[in-house]
Amino acid sequence: MHRLEAEAFADDVEVSLQCGALEAQVPERLFRRLVLLGRAYELHRLSLLQEDAVLDSVQAQSLSDELEFVRELVPTDHALATLLAQATPVVLAASRDAKSSLVIEWQ
């Protein structure tokens, strides 16, 4: 399996992103790749997600902006694109509702 294809991570332990009833389960190694890219590019919110976190709507909006930056940065990383497609709707839901939280849990 190729490291740029989502199938290579199918059996990974998952990281959970949840906002209310919306939830995404994403492969841990891919989420770690995302966090490391955040650290490499000094993206504030992403670089802090190395452990469980609860983000308010303002923080979720900041994370949403950073996810878009990463999406544009690595367009040929299909595995990461799959993670972003799963996670973005949950992050956006949290960013649009001041009463919501985005809960991120490492397994």
C-alpha cells in the first residue's frame, strides 16, 4: 500500500472528532501527520492537537482555516485529503454554533 492512499491506514486506531450528533473517525497516523504539518508550518490550533482536546466555536473556526491551508498545501496526498473530507464537516459544524464544542479524542 502506498502512504498517500487512504487504504494504507484502514486498520489504524482512530481519532474521534465530534460535535453533537456529527462524528468522524479518522486514522491516528493520518491525524498525527496533520498535527505534524501544523507544527512544521507553525499553525497554532493544529500544533496543539497532540492530545485530547475540546474546542469552542472560535477555536473550531481557527482550526477550519488551518485545515483549508493544509488542503491547499498538499493536494497530492490523497490519504490526507480523505481525512480532511471526513473531519471538515464536523469542524465546520462546531465553528458555526457558539453553543457547540468540538471534541477530539485520541484512542
